[in-house]
Amino acid sequence: PHLLVTGGLNDSQVLFHEPTKYVAKLRRLKTDDHLLLLKMNMDSGHGGATGRYDGIRDTAFEYAFLLLTLGMK
């Protein structure tokens, strides 16, 4: 399947290197042409973005990824 893996640099529960290493290993082992993206938010923690529009921007990015993988333009 297509994968969008997200993380936050300031996350105290899931340290930033964990999703990074996970994606690196998946990319090393991957044999298909499905998308495998890592989006690391440099300002957020475990709960995601906290700015006024940051949460909306993150949700829009996730919806755009979903629409792209479903073939909608």
C-alpha cells in the first residue's frame, strides 16, 4: 500500500529517529512502486501541530496524499 509516515521533531513519546529509521528500512526492502513518504514536522510534538492553521495544513496534506493515492486529481 501507499504509506505516509509522519513524525514530529519535538515528540517526547516517539523520538524523531524512530519513524525515520522505519521509513529507511521500508525503502531498503521495498520492491513495488507504491509511494512511501516521510513527513517530519520540525515544530510539532506528539499531539501534532499546535499553531492556529498548522493543524488544518497538516490535515490538508493528508487529504491531498489520500486523493493522490486514490488517483483523483
